[in-house]
Amino acid sequence: MKNVLILGGGFAGVAAGLKLCKKIDMSQFEITLLDRKNFHFFYSLFI
């Protein structure tokens, strides 16, 4: 099994993880998404 590590849980990191899930055979890969925070926050809604 191969490991894929995505650093950063912003829009690009989440989008990359979702696209990889759709394109690759998930039985052969393990995807890990790392970020400093444990949540995804959309700041522009509060400005």
C-alpha cells in the first residue's frame, strides 16, 4: 500500500484529496491530510 500525504487543509488541500479519491484505486493508496487546525473555516463569510 502506498501513502499519499497532503500538507495543508485549505481549499487546495481538500480539493486535491477529493480529486485523488475519485481518480485512484483506493485499495492501493492511503491518503492523509495534515493541517495545524482540526477544522476547515471559510473566513470571507464574516467580513
